[in-house]
Amino acid sequence: MSDAAWIDAALTSARPQAVGALLRYFRDLDAAEEAFQNACLRALKSWPQNGPPRDPAAWLIMVGRNAGIDDVRRVRREQPLPEDEAISDLDDAESAIADRLDGSHYRDDILRLLFICCHKELPATQQIALALRVVSGLTVKQIARAFLVSEAAMEQRITRAKARVAQANVPFETPGAVERSERLLAVAAMIYLIFNEGYSASGETAELRKPLSEEAIRLARLLLRLFPSEPEIMGLTALLLLQHARSAARFDAEGALILLEDQDRTLWNRPMIAEGVALIDKAIRHRRSGPYQIQAAIAALHARAATPAETDWTQIDLLYGALEVVQPSPVVTLNRAVAVSKVRGAQAALDLIAPLEGRLANYFYFFGVRGALLMQLGRNDEARTAFDRAIALAHSSAEAAHIRMQLDRLMRDSATALVRGNP
């Protein structure tokens, strides 16, 4: 591995620890980021010549802290320097910092950083942007490109998020057990949102947004290291792995969406599936079920099936029923309808989703599923109407193209029926 490659990997891996610790010292996001960047610049000069330090995160914290103090001296040259305790509670020695990183401060610093990015006063879009910038270290340009907005717009979004954090007087102390549990769920939700921003992309944007899904998996693994016995974090990580494992088979060469049952399963990432299945099996043994675990269990059943015909749709139906209990949502019921159609037929599935039309009147997938069920029942005119509505609501060319394929099939079937004398 080249010097540039291993240094980049080390800096990326150490970033959450280092920025989290520097945030504790300086109690300001911009100051912590600036200190970390200064430390990275020194690492790029020092590490190729001297080799990697024993603990890269400790080295970066020490150097970043000292650089931050130098900045304070330059800014406040005419003022006495604050007491050291107001800036830091660590010694200067790298070994002492490394010892502290091995203890509770390691977890608390990263949690504090994640919790601030997921502060309840920040809208979801700002939470995601702030986490990708501060925790993941993506550049504003990279984030803007992934979200298909200008750099200036993304810069403003991140700046507003930091301003809200500052105005809210967010406490930098480690929260208690109850608050930590509540905010942990917010962090998990933020990571899932980041993943979906990448996973839901299609066509030309799919490749641009793929790094978002990969970064979400990295953050989920980081959270799992902090909470190795928390079953919902196991479930979240498993869910992301199992879904991402299918990414190579989800679109054809033209960027058109390929349904799960039509995907080339040889393209699925089997090592990633094995990791996800092992995680969800471990989580289930804790007997503390949650929505991420249930969704991961559903994904695992799909992943375990060597062919579509071997899919255990009965169990998937039961799992969706359980998900409706713990996380009731019309979208969950819509997803369950697919399993119901496999187990009890298209009419049963159509009856299940009929009450949802009012709440999902602007939802592309509702009309796509409804059209497919009607087509199975031979109600082609109604199916055509549903597919037309789905196309009108499609958010991407890939979604619209998929529905047009269904319409083309309807037209071919209708033409065949006319030729045979069956109107």
C-alpha cells in the first residue's frame, strides 16, 4: 500500500475519535474541525518520513490540541490564556492520551459528536449533511454532488446546522442512560437516512450516491463497536449490509430497475450477506425485537433463498405483521401486501391495500403494486390506470421505465388476446 493510501485510511478511521475529543476540549465544532485539519496537514508531512505513530488517533488529538491552543494564542495575543482546564483535561503526552482512548472517553467522545449532529432541533437534511461533513469528513463538494445541489447551497446547509447547534447551547457533557438511549435511536435513524439516500438513487445518480450507502455502513459498524451488545444496532448494521449486498444486481446496463425476483443472484455480495445474516441471527438471540431487526430478518430471508421460488413468503408475511405492530405505517402494510399476494393471492393483497389509497395517494409504489396485482387478476384496464398514475408520480427515469415495461406487457397480452378472439 502506498504512503498516500495508508495515511488516508488512517486519517479516515481516526477522524471520529479525534474530532470528538477535540470537540470536548474546545467545545466548538469549527474549532475542533480546524484543529483536526491542522493535525492532518502535519501528519501528511511527518508520517511518510517517520512512519505511522503507535496510535494515530492519539497523535492527531495531541497535535490538533496543541495547534488549537496556538490559534487561541494568536487570536488572543493581548489577553491572558485561559486556564488549561478550560481547554483540555488531558496531558500532552501521546501515551497518556492513548490510555484514555482505550477507556470510557473513546466511546463518550464519539457519542457526543454523533449526538450533536443528530440534535433534535436540526431537520433531517441538516443532520445528514452535518454528520457527513463532521463525522465522515466528506468535503462540501462531495456531499453537494451526492445530493445534486450546488456547493454554495450545501455550504449554507452545513453552516446553518452549526449555527443552530451553537444557538441551542447543546451540552457537551455525556448524557445519562435514559437520554443516551433516546439519542442513540436518533443516531441510528440518521445513519439509516444516509444509507437510503444512496440506496434509493437510480440511473445516472446511482453511482454518485453509492458512497453514501458505503459511508452509512461504516458509521453503523462504528456504532456497533460502541454498543456491541445492543440488538437494534446489530439489526441496523445487518439490514444495511443485506440491502447493499444486492446493489450490483439492482439495475441493468441501461440503468433500469430490476425487481428482486428478477435479479441475477450470482451478482450478490455473498461475504456481505454472510456478515449480515450472522449479525441478525445474533441480534435475535437477545429476544429484544425492534424494527431494524425485523427488517433485517426479512432481508435475510430473501438473501438466503437461492432462487425466487425458494423464498419463505409465509415467514416474510409474519415478519411484516410484526413490523406493523412495532412500527405501524401504510408503507409497511404496502410491503406486506407483496408477501400476502405470494401466500394468499392477489385479491387478498388488493383487499389489504385498498384502505391505504387515501394516505398513499401521491406514492409511486402504491400505484405500482396496485397495478401489478390488478394485472395478475386480469383486470387490465384498471391496471393500466394504476400504472399511468404511477408513472406520473415517479421520482426517477428508472422508476418510470419500470412501469412502462409493465404497460408494454399489458399491451402485448391484450394484442395476443384479440388475435385469439378473446377480448
